[in-house]
Amino acid sequence: MISIDLDVRSKKWAEEKNIESFVKKTCKTLIELTEIKKILTKNFELEVSVLLVSDAQIKKINLEFRQKDKPTNVLSFPSLDENLVREIGLKKALGPHEYLLLGDIILAYETIKKESLAQKKKFRDHLTHLLLHSILHLIGHDHEDEKMAKTMEALEIKILKKLGIQNPYQQIYPLNDRSIATQV
């Protein structure tokens, strides 16, 4: 069972019709398209916390946890040790548990809206990409080096394609520019 704990902390998100149901449904769909689906059984409960905030709110969080005094589009806080997951694999890192709080995802409305307009993307397609990017972080993926970044981007492109969303890196970013990776 997948549970999405959603908390809307900014009224700005109300500009998007039915955003709460969209985020919950999208998170569940994305989780089932990742390697975590292998550990999901009838008896296993997986929870993800999603917080929808404003730029001002995420700026404070970004400063506190990343020492960056600026808003960003999304922040991910995994509950699992990312290095351990990469070292021994997701299933072994979980152990024999039947419940996992996968982690927290925090999304800032104004930045995501500005980016989707600037990149000529549908808002919900861009939001889906950021949710996927965050979920991948929560299960141990990262873009700390070129090899890891290519692996993560390839997985994002593959999963988004299954949802009918085109390659988010192809249309905007030059080949060697990973500005989304540094934003996320």
C-alpha cells in the first residue's frame, strides 16, 4: 500500500485545479514505475510526505538545510541513508520492515510555475518531472557526478515517456548543462 501524506502550506497552489488529488495520484503512479515496486507487497506500507509551499517558505528551508539563501523548485529529504542504498541496494537497506516512511518532498509553487512558463512546458508535466526526480532521490539516486547524473536522467526520461511526457532535458538544456539537476 502506498500512502501520500499531503500538506498544502501555501494558498498559491489553489491556482491549480484539483492539485491535491493530482499530486497524490501522480506520486503513487511514479512510485509504482520505479524499482521500489519490487518490494511493494500486500503487507508492505510505504508512505511519502509531500509539502506544497511558497517560494518564501522553501527559501527558509533551503537556507536551514542547504545553507542556500534562495528559493528552489523542490527539496527532497530521504529517510534512508542514500549511501547505504547505493552500496547494498534498496531491498537490503530496508531490512525486514513492513512500513517505510520513504521521505519528504517539498515543492515551491512560484518557482515551478516560472520554470514551466520559461521552458514552455505544461505546469503538470514539469511538476510530474520534479516529483519523479524527488522520488528517485528518496530511493537512493543522485547526480553527484557525471555517471550518476546520466543514469538518473535516463531513468527519468524512460519513466516520463511511459506517462506521455517528453524528455525534459532535450528541449531546454544544452548537452552538458544540468541546471535542473542543480536546482532539484
